[in-house]
Amino acid sequence: MPLLPEEPQIHESAQGPRATSATGRTAPTPRPVPGPRPAAAPRPGRPGPVRPAPPAQRMPREMAATKPAPSAPAVPAAPAAPQIQLIPASAEGAIDAAEEAVDLLLESGRTPGDVLVITTGDPHPWAAHELSFGETSYWAQHDAGDDVFYTDTAGAARAASRPVVVVAVNGGTDVLASALPQAHSQAGTLLIVCGDPQQINSVLGAGV
């Protein structure tokens, strides 16, 4: 007898009350047949390929603290003022005192080219002798710089600076106020002045 359309059709696979077997035991529900399992989605935090760490954007505090600060530009040190040595002498004996000072300098290891001798009065005998051959040869010996050079206050302005300057105050008190400061500026490490101590101190104290 055909089923009527309004009657629901019951399939054997529909779930419902389990059928009771003839022995009175409940028949197990049919299980689906195992098949290929889909790949499981990775769980959060699941180990995987190691990814390179992103580059650090900020410097660690330890490194920032030890990073040297940019150094300030070096400032050249000002040259030290030359030492001043006073040798008491009269105007008549100032040149002899200067000669003795030069001898001591050379004996102590100074080279002749390190020494410049200036007279405030009459020229040194060596300077007078060399000038008799003309100023060209006289100043050529100065430019060579290999021997002690003698000049007066007029030529001192033209002479180059040397490590040691020896001044013989053998007169010329009117130029002394300018001659001693000039000699002080030309002396690299040592200025030796031979003359009247009171007169020299009054000039050096005011002009140097």
C-alpha cells in the first residue's frame, strides 16, 4: 500500500530509541567510520618555527648610560710665560755678566741657536764687528739660527723669538721701559736680565 504524502517517512538511519535486541541488551548506536582527519588548527602559543626577533628600536639603559658623550673640541693651551732670572750688575759690567750667563747656558746643554742677547746701550762687540761687513751678512747669521745672536734694542724688534733671551742693561734707560717687555715677549722659556735690580724690577713689575 503506497504511503500518503502527509505521512512522514521514517528512515532506518534516524536516531530514536535504541532497539532492544532479542537478548534484552541495548544495541550500540552505529559509529561513523573513521576517515582522514583534517589538519588541526595551530593553537595559540603552540611551538612553531622560530621567527627572528625584530631589531631593537631603543638602546638599553645600560648601554645608553655607558655611551661616551661627544668630546668638546680641544682648546689650545695658552703658552706658559717665560721664567725671569735677574743677575745684578752695573751698567759697565752688564755685558760681561751677560757673557757669563751665555757660557753657563751652553755648558748646561743649550745650543747656541737657542740664545739671543740684547744690549740696551752700546752694541755688543760681536754685533759691532759683524755690522762692519754690512747688514746683509749680519742678518744672514741671524736667519741661519745656528749661533748666539747679538743685537741692540733697535734690532731686537726684527730678531725672531728664541728659547732664551739675555738682556744686558748697559745703558739706555730711556728705552728700558719698552726693551724689557719686548725681550719678555721674545723669550720662549727663560729671560735673563743683567743690570740694576731696582731699576729692572720697577720696569718688569709695571710692564710684564
